Amino acid sequence: MLNTLAASRSCPQCPRGTRTRGVRGRSQVSGRPQEASRSEPVVMLDRFGPQSVSGADLQLKPADNKSGLAAAAGMGMENGAGKSLIEITGPPLSKRKLLVGLDLLCLFLASIPFFACELKAVSPYRRGFMCGDPSITYPYLHREAIPDELLITGGIIITGLTIALGECYRVRFRSVSSKAFIRNLYVSCLYKELGCFLFGCCVGQSLTNMAKLSVGRLRPHFLSVCGVTYASLNCTPGSYVATVSCRQPDHRLEEEARKSFFSGHASFAMYTMLYLAFYLQARLTWHGARLLRPAMQFFLVFLAVYTGLTRISDYRHHPSDVLTGYIQGALTAYWVAFHISSMFKRSSSALSPTDTLDSPLSPHHTVC
């Protein structure tokens, strides 16, 4: 059909009175029939102008259904005239499972110090104190302003639910695409963004618990929990007390009183709220109310700062513990948001022939 079309149309660049030579045609100049060879170029006209296409290039091999489906699933078309399709070879199923397993392994390794501390597998360092030190003589308050359950539930639910709703909205109304091997856009975007967030949670809390176990700083209510006073110890003011026999029957409370540095509440609250503030900065692009986004970000940071301050008023931490927790949580949130997550990365163009589909947690080949 292409040869017939080429033979039936005149070449606009040829001299007047001449016609193009088809596969089997006569030259109007010589009038003698000539058999065109299969390798002889044929002038093909289309909307882009005349192009020389050899007969060998016009031979198309039929593809079966399986190869056609594979090509349809793995081909990306570049926009613009005259550009060709680029076939993208996706990883096999075994490699896909390996990538997911590698993500889960990294998440597990990052959470080992956290669970080692929470499961009491490792005891904190038994640090002594100076006799007469007033910073560890505060009373023990049984009630906390923000208990652990409220902190973990609120931080994960508020941030995780906001990220989930934001990603679902982008997939549904913004027509985002994904180059990850997970074909479902909802699952791919949620897996990538929530996976990065949870990875940062594990890293931040593991660093916090590692510091608690290795430093062993005494909490402000240590003497009250231990059930001793400086008078009962009969120590000289200013002297160092290396060991002390606590009268507290609950060994768990005594160990918790040795985990002051640094504040886990401050670091976790700052990480979750600041990470959510970064997410709003990247995803909330509506400019109808100019002060809406900064107001929401201020409220999130305010919650994080308030959470850390309650640990000082509850005599759970020293001010330096809370300040260090703020810094650690903020640095972790910045690291995950700008260097692991793809929320601030521009959408890449069409894949090159050497690009491969990567894990959803990898931001390098993912648009959504």
C-alpha cells in the first residue's frame, strides 16, 4: 500500500513532467518499462514532506499477541513530530520481588536499635552523679501531658493520613504517572511516599534510642524514682557517686530513669510535623489563600515544639535533651524529604533507552 501511494503521487521536488518510479512502473521520460529493485529508494510523501524509504525498510514482521502486549505495556512515546517509540524493558518478576524485599530489609535494619530499646533487650549505661546535683531531685509525676500512645498514634495518623489523601488526590485529579514497576498508580504512589516517611521514623527513633542506651543520662526525677535522697546516701557534696542501690521495686522504672538524653518525644514530634510541613510545601499548590499553607505549617511546628516543652514541665527531660531532640528530628525530616523522597524532585521526561524500571522507593525513575 505504501508503494502504491508513492507511485500514484508526484514528487514536488522533481522536474515538471516527471513522475516517481514505483515498484513496477514506467518512466515517462524514457517510456521504457523498468523493474525497480527492492533496494531502490521510493519517494514517500506524507505531511512531513518527501522522505526516502528503501524497500527493505518497508518489510514489517508481524508480531504475535504476547509480544504485542509486552510492547504495549513497556513502550513510551515521545511527544513531537518525527520522534519514534522507545521500548522500555521492565525487570522480570523475580527482580521486582527482590526490590521490594530489599526495601523491607532496609526498613528492618533501620528499626533494629529502636526495637532493641523498646523490648528491653539492651540495658542503658549506668551513669553516676554528683552528690548534691539539684537537676535530678525533681518529683516523679505519674501523669504525662502527652503519653507515648498519644504521641505515636497522633504523629503517624495525622502525617500518614494526610500523605495518603494527598497522593490519592494527585492520582485521581492531577493525572500523575509512575515509572515504578507497580502498575497501580495508587499503590505505587502510596508505597513510595509512605515508605519514605516510615523509613525516616525508624531512622530517627533508632538514633534516639541508641543515644539513650549509650549515654545513660539521668532524668530530672531520678532520685525520686530510685527512692533515695542525698541525706540517705550520706555522701559529701560535690563528690561523685558511681553506684547507688535503688529502693524502687520496679526495675523498669529505674531503667527508664536512666534514658534522659535525648528526648524521644521532641525528636519524633519534630520529625513527623516538620515532614508534613515539607509535604504541604511541595503538594499544596493552591494560591487562592496566600496565608493558608504557612498557617498550617506554623500550626504543625507549634505542636512539635509544645510536645517537647511538656517533657520539661513533666520532669522527664532536661532542656538540653529537648533541644537536641528538636535538632535531630528536624535534620531527619530534611534529609528524608529532600534526599530520599521525590516530593521536591521535578518530573523527569520520557525514559531513555537505557532507563530501567526501579523500586517505588527509588525517586530517580518515578514521577508520582
